Amino acid sequence: MDKRTKIIIGIFVVVLLGIITTEITRPKPINWKPSYTATDKIPFGCYVLHSELPNLFPNQEIVDVNASLYESFVTRDTLEQSNYLMINNGVDLDEQEYDQLLSYVSQGNDVFMASSYFGYYLSDTLNVSVEANYNVQEDTIRLSMTNSKFKNKDFLYTKGMYNRHFSSVDTLNTTILGHITFLEEKLFEVNEDLDRVRKLPNFIKVKFGNGHFYLNCTPLAFTNFYMLENNEDYVAQNFAYLKNKKTLYWDNYKKSGRVVIKSPLRFVLTQLPLKWAYYVTLVALLLFYIFRTKRQQRSIPVIEPLQNSSIEFAQTVGNLYYQHKDYSNLISKKLNYFLEYIRSKYHLDTTTINAKTAKDLAAKSGASLSDTTELIDFIKHLKNKQHHTENEMIALNKKITAFKR
């Protein structure tokens, strides 16, 4: 390896290490996606709130629910009073979950929901509706409580907060507990004086059977970002309405950031016995493959034998001689090969060819003396000539072939 190659490789390694170091040390961008999960420490997760639940509800057992509402309510003890806490970007229930939820509340339990919308079934049953006012520019909104015990303090919110509020409620069964204050913009109007400050309900209590629904349509107020921005008192004031009961259920299932298994094997992976059977099968197949490949004999490659091309070569050479019509050269080589044949097989001296040679060759080969003498005389005749014809070539070949038989 020359000096120039070493320098190029060194520069490449230095650049590669620089890129890797930059990627490792570069600060990760902030994830502003709402997740509302108890394990997420991103701005719009609920790690801080979930960690503070034992302090907010000191006399209640905190139970995390990782199953659907239907599964949770079907298996619970109906004689035990409890609170159920749901915080998510949206709550949309199916009919079975909806029926179980209403039955749960009507039996004297309370449900706290912080969500941008509450689904068709629940909204229709409780006779409430939610609307939103979207501003072109991000603006500051204020949240406040109606109870005078909370000193009418306003809590400020800006980042990611929407102007969502309840546009209609069932006045017979609903109590307004909190308001949202925002500046309503009149789009496509030149006169800025048309903009006005609006104060509308965002937190309500709805009586249903022997229990209550507590609905808050600004769920971002309960996330990490605002819990750490001196707005934790707003969350505490919301939860102050929940009665002191034995158990508080924290919903981990209806979450925007919940990790969902999208694999076709999701059912197998969610059932502990099937999951372990699946993993054991994979490990067994892997071990079987490893040991089987070590014990199995490798396949022997097929080696094709070398082809005997001597016949083709002789035919090619013969064709060349035939095309050039050089019979003298061809007869000379034919005689040399035949004499070598006599020397190697019958051990006769062919330096001088005469009558004795014919006699000895006839005795050792078993051929008749007349035929052998005729062949030897014909060979002597050909060796004494300078030029030969095609007929002589053919005659020599026939005599040699007949002798070798």
C-alpha cells in the first residue's frame, strides 16, 4: 500500500468518525407530539402527572389499567366505589365500552375525562357538545375555576393549546366548574375592533345515576410541559372535585402515544403462554439449524472428466494435410509412426529395411511372409521416391491397416 492510499484512507476514517461523533453529540429535537402516556417524558406526555398521583390522592390506591374499558369494568368488584381517570387527545368508545362506562358511573363511581372530544355516544347521552375556535396566530389563553375557594386565579397557556369549549350542555344535570378565556378572531375582517375576548366553559360536572362525569376539554393542561410551568395548581383544583374513594384507576389504554403491536402475531404476543411458546419454538428451530448444519456432510461437487480430444485433433490435422495435398510429407510421417510401432512392439531394428526384416517381422507378428514382404518392399519403394501421389498414400494406409489386424 503506497503513501497516497494510506493518506486517502486516513482522511476517510477521520471524516467518518467526525460524522458519527456529530450525530451522537447532536441534541435530539424536541418531540411535541401529544402522547399522554405515563412513561413519556416528552412535553405532552403525562409522566409528571402520573408520578404525582400518590400526592394528589394520598388515601387512594393508584391502579394502572392497561386493558380496554370493557375488560376493566367486567372484571372489577362492583361493590367497591372508585374513581376512573382518563386523559387523552380524544376519547371514542365502542358500544360495549360505552355501556360498561355508563353502568360504572350510574352505580355511584366517578369518571374524570380530559379530552378534546368525548365521542358520539357519550356526548349524545350526556347532551353536551364541544366546539373549537382556531386562530391564525398562536395566542395566550386563560383557564380558571368557578369556585371562589380557588381565589379566581387565571392560568396562562400558549404552546399547542386549542380554544376548545363546551358550546351546549344539559343545564338540568350539568354544573360548570371552569372556564377558558381567549381572543376570538374575526377572519377576513379589516377592522381589528371586531375581535373580542370570550369566556366559555371548558370544565363541567354531569350527574348520571348515582355518579358523576367530570369533563375537561383542554387535556394539554395535564401534560408535563404545563405541569412544570407553574400550572400544577390547575390540575390539583380539577382533581379536588373527585371524592375520596378506595381506588383510583389510571387509564393507560386509551392513549394517543400508546405502543401498539402491529405485527400479525399481535394476539400471540399479547397472550403470555402463547408468547413463550412462540419464543421457545424460535429458539428450538435455531438450535436445530445450527447443529444440523454442523453434522450434515457437505455436498460433493461433480467434477466433469477431461474430454479426450485426440480423435478430433487427428481429424483436424488430417484435414489440413488433405487440403494442402502434401502427400510426401504425410507418407513420411505415416512411415515413421509405423516403423516406431514395429520397434516398440516387436523389438526389431528398422535402421536398415531388407528381406531379413520382413522375415523377422512375419515370424513375430504372425502375418504371412508374402504379405509382410510385399509391405516391406512397398515401404522401401516409397522411401526411395521424392514425390508421391494420393493413390500411393491410400495404398500405404490400406497395407498398414491390414497388417495390424
